Amino acid sequence: MSLQMLLEGPDLDGILREVEANYGREFRVIQAEQVRSGGMGGFFAKQHYEVTIEISDPDIIAGINAQKKKSNILKLITLHQHQQQ
């Protein structure tokens, strides 16, 4: 089992450093693209990178999934608190 994630950032090296810092070196880059958006006729366009990575280590995947569940629970609690006001 593996997990694929799409990450975005202003520079490719920064994205890869962040991935390595958060998940270690056990990942594979599936795709990396330089994306330009906005502007007129190519002028004033904003540039960023989108990188798709694949993680195969089951322990790292379990940690990511646990963090997602925790985040979703916190979002539900916050939503409930706002509805009670």
C-alpha cells in the first residue's frame, strides 16, 4: 500500500526539503510541474510548483492518517462550537 500526496510551494527545493523533514527520505517523486496562473498574455503571472509524491512506508502512512483524523475531529469540534453560539 502506498500514499500519494500533491504538495504546492513557491520553489521545488523547498517542497522537497519540507517532505524530507516531515516524512524522511522514504518517498518517491511521481510528478513535478511548474505552474503559472493569472496575468495577461504571460505577463504578471504567478508561478508555483506542484509536486506529487508517493510514500510506501506503512509506519509513515499510519502517522499521516492519524494526523488527518485528529485534524478532522478538531474541525468538527470547532464547527459545533460555532453552531452553539
